[in-house]
Amino acid sequence: MEKAMLLTPARDIIAGFKNSDNSVVIENWKTLVSNLNHFDTYSDVPYCPELPLAMYMYVMKYSSKRAEENAIRVITTIGLLINAVENTEGAEKLDFLALISSLLTYYKKRFKNLDDYSIFPIMVPTVKEYFNETVTDYGNTAAYYDSIFLYIYNHVNSSSQTFFGDDEIRNNYNSNKAAFFDEYKQNQHDFDKPVDGEKALRDCYNRMNQVGKCPIFVSSSSNTEIYNKTYGLIPQNITFNVTKFFMQETSGAMLEGELNSQLNIDMQEGNLVLTCRGMDEQCLKSELSLPIKDNYVRKIQQRIELNFNIRNIFRDSNNRLGNIDNIPTSMDLHFEHFKLTQIVLTFIVGDKGWMRNLHLYGVDMN
């Protein structure tokens, strides 16, 4: 069943490209990606050759206007192509390697963008400390990219490959190969020993699976408001079981401990609706509807920032600054493996207007 829900739209996308029917391609892309979003890692996705080929054909022609979303589409396609390489042998495996080289070439800047490194970790970054400043060193990434190209170009002979019967794929491969070696001869790489390109590609795939597969946004009239606001990072309302908390104020006060509470999060008509059970109301009110002033979605960083417009709705005439201690002014949501693991609520409390941060740790029950 899982394979069938991917295979049918993938085949229709390929047929749509062959028949130059853009409407068929786009509609089946939506179906394919919606089904693909149910899988948490690339290795979870059942292998069928049509899937990575359809993804490749789509992202080579269409791009999202939102740069981050475009990066997620392309990196997902690379993950599926490497998955295909891991599940095939012989000529079919070499065809998929050729697609990887073409995609890496076409989106070279996107793959080398350090902002995207968190979901496409081609190598292990080294974290260093300089004068209390954390510096992440990504090393000689150029050598790792070139090692992958060398591995592919030295193994794929275009004269003996079918390239899925597509002359455009063959021509792209041959052109990219010639351009690569012309440039490679002029480059000088500073590394002690050559990088094993086959191993580099497999290590990258393993790290991508450890990070998790980022969901791709698909526009639809049936989407929930929270899905649209978060570009697909949150598909529906969240039930978050809180097991621990940490609270800190700028006054210096701190408190931490275990909790057994539940926080439900939803969006309705531009408001964030919070329903809390098992938490002291002096810390957070049990039911709130907070107007969203603005929101910032950083899917690749696995983080969402929400700011609330509460000034004209929640006021305390007994407080000199007018703030209510248990009404948050903002919320940050942090994800790991694209599952919610931490919520940070920010409050302005007391007559002196201290800032309070309440960190809630737990498990996403969705």
C-alpha cells in the first residue's frame, strides 16, 4: 500500500513530462509529495525506480519562489536518489548515480549553502571554541563534493547507459562531466589524502537519515491554518506532553523540575489557541487565544518563532506596566528530527517588567 501510493503519482508525473502536460505533472506532484511527507527518513521510503526519477524531473524544471522550500525539495530528491543507489546494482545503479551528479551540478550553490547544511550534512562539521565563541568548521567541503563527482564520472560510461531512455539526461551528464574535469584540473585541494567519494556519499546519506526528512510544503484548499502558517512543518494541531520545565527571569530567579502536563496548540483565524492541563495557572493560563502578530518559520533550522499582539486584549489595571504575568508575548517551537521537543514561552512579568522564559520539554504526540 505504501509503495502504491508513491508509485502511481510518480508514474503519472513521468508520463506528464513525456506528453508535455504540465497540469498532470503539477497535480500529481502535490499527491506524490503529500504521500511522501508521511515518511520520517529516506531509508523508510520504499524503493521504486519511478519515485526518484519523477522527483528529479520535477525539481530540474520547477522551483519554489521560497528559497528555503526550494532547498528542501532538492535535498529531499538527493536523499531519494541515494536511497535508489543503495537499493540497486549494475546499470540501474549507475543511472541513478548519473542523476545525482546532474542534480548536484545544477543546484551547486544550494548544496554548498551552509544554511542548508543541517539537512544535507555532506561531512561531519567540527565545533570549536574561540574566546567563548562557538565556531562551526565545515572543513574542505569542496574536496568532498569533488570526490563524489570523481567517483560517479569514473564509473558511469555514458555510451553503455540507458539514462532511462532520456536523451536530455544523457546530454546533461556528458556536458557536466566535461565541464567538471576542465575545472577540476585547475583546482588545488588542501587535504592530506584523497576522499573516498563512494564512502562520502554513503556517509552523507546516513547523516541525512539521522537528521530526518524535512516535510515539503504542498498548497491545497484542504490545508489547516497551522499547516499553511508553518509551511508544512506542523500538519495539524499539536498535542505536546510536557515532562520537564526550566524557568528563568532577568531578575536572576530560576526554577526547574519535572512536570506531567499536556499542552494543545492550534491555529484558528489568525489566533494561536493554547489549552493547558496540569500546569499552575499562575505560570500559564489554562486556556488562551493569542492573536499572532508575526511568525518566522525556519524549517531547515527546525524552529518556529511566533510573536503575539496581546497589548490591546490582555491588560492588568493593577500592574503598572499593564502586563499579565501568565500571558506569553511570544513562543518559540524547537524540533528534533522534525518532531517538536521544546517550547519556549516568553513573558513580561511584575511592575519592573522582568523578562521570564519558560522552557517546556517533552514529546510530540502527533
